Amino acid sequence: MRVLRNCTRVATVAVLVALGLIPAGTEESIDSVYSPLSCPGVSKVNDHVSLHSDGSLWYRGARVKFTGYTFYPADIGGTPVWSQIPFASYIDTALANEAYLGANLVRPTDQFASHITGQTFDDPALWSNMDHLVCQAARRGTFIELDLSFLGHLLVSQGKNAMDAGNWLPMIETVAKHYAGWQSIAWVTFFGEPPYPTTLDQVNALRRFYATVLATYHRYDPTHLLAPGGLTHTMYGYPDWWQAIASVPHASILAYKVYDRNDETYLPTIYDWTAAHGQALINEEFGVPQSQGDGTWSGRTFNGLNTDRARFFAWNYLQQRMGRTQASIFWNDSCLVGPSNYDVNPTGSPATIAVIRANAAVRPTASTWSGWSC
């Protein structure tokens, strides 16, 4: 059996080299991502987030409320730090903040960037950091949303078509096998914010793309819930195009993003569809810039929104309390402060943090911010 596993690994490596996703001669460097994840001191258990028939999300026999944030290290350099080994200490600090906020879900994002050259799929430091995050969540009993949009960014950086499913499949197989069955991964999403289609042919092409990548992932990891990707601009383009995407086989979650007044207005329409089709709706990303004010509206209009950040966050959490959304994930937890920044921290967002803690998924810890020196 060991020989067969090695043959399969080498064959898939050959495909990745042929596609240009990794350089030739790196066969031995990708053992970490090509081997099933092992977390020291933590056992993989046969418990996973599941979908109830009413569209709610359950874990270990009970309904679970999910709140959390995107994990993009904007304040220490962004994408490139994912490829640095010392990044693990930053991850631990971010998880301490998760506990302070009463959150139980982190969504790492932008591990690759479309404008950075020289990136390779098998980057050992990047996957070591991702593994550290997944394993730490398993130790803490919290969850990760595994958003694979960053693989699309890698393809763009290499001059490849990110909407060609064939370019994704070797990477999808690798990641699915690597993280298969780990209980700390709540669900998996694939390619967020696709350009909205304006013709039926474009809708069908987009549907084929998502159907292919979801089916491939499910083949190698049938335990985790899947969502096509965080959808935006659903009210534009070809009528109801998003329904064709959301209904591909193996899709059980619809991920939606809220950044403007139209997104707020359209959310009940999305919810009505998911409720009728037994899917869970998650608010995968929401946010407004600090220029809106924190607890007091600055008077500026942003994307049709006349509100401050704290009140905007409260509206998004209200959708969860009303039962429309099953998860609320804000952008972003970092120390950046400035009118154009969307980040949440004690310096720029004390009122917003109070709203987050008031809507916590679990009891918040401590009475002070943990770890950041913002």
C-alpha cells in the first residue's frame, strides 16, 4: 500500500509540474502538503459540522452558532508573511483574540496574491503555517473555514486561467487528501467573488466550473460541507445566476458577502432560496471602513450606507439572531488604523468590538484585548 501511495503522489506531482504550478525537481519538498495532516497531541475524531434539514449547522448533536473573522495579516505585511516560518506566533496571538471576542471561527485568506510572481503551490512554509492554524483550532475546539480562493490567485499570478477547472484539479486533490476528516475545518469554500455572468452561456460555464471543483474535492474528502465561494453582486447580471451556482451537486452552504446597501436589501432573497432548498446561508464577509465612525456615524455615505461601523456590525449579527444566517464573519482582525482601513482593533474600533462581544458565539474571555499591542 505504501508503494501505491507513493506512485499516486508522484503522478500528481508530475501533473503539477506539467501545469507549471510547482517547479521541476521539488518532489521531496512537498511531502508536508502531500501527506495527510497529523497534529501532535491531537487526535482526529469522527465529528464534523453537519447540515440540518432546516438549514442550520450542527456539531456533536447540537446546533452551533458561528461567529468569527477573516484572518489576513495586513498589519505585518499581508500575503508574503504566510511564507515565513515565524508567522506561527502571530497565528497564536490571533487565536487569543478569537477567545477575547467570543468567536469560534477563523477564515484565513489571501495566502497567495495574484500580483506576486514566483509563488508555488507547494510552498512548505505556507502549508506549515496553515497546518499550525488548523491544528491549533483542533486543540482549542474551534473552527476554520478553509477558503481555497487563494489557489485562484496563484493561478492568476502564473498567467493561468483561474476559471478553468482543469488548472485547479491537482491542487484540489492534494488539499482534500491533506485535510480530509479534520474536525476543526468547519466547511470548505472554493473561489469567491467570481465575475457575475451576463449571459446564459456564462452562467452555464460558471456552473460547470464549480460543479467540477466541488465534485473533485468531495471525492477525496466526503466529510466536510462545501460551498462554491463567497458570492457578491448577486442582484446584477443574468437574472438569478447565483441560484445555478448554489445548486451544484455537493453544495450545502451558500456563502454571501455584505459590503453595501444593496447587499443588505438582497440578503432576504438569498435566505428565502436557501431555506426553500435546505441549505445554510453564511455571512462570509462583511465590513465598512473606519471612516464611517465607531459608535457615532461620521456623516459619510459608503456604498449607500449611512451608518457607523458598530451599527453596521449590529445589523449583520441581527440577521444571525433572526435565523437568516448561520455564521457571521467580519473583515478583518488586525492593528491597522486609518480612515480607509476595514480592520477591527481596540484603537480604532472599541464600540465595534463591544458589538462583536455582545453577539459572541461562545463566552468571551478576559476583559482586555489579548496579545495585540495596537
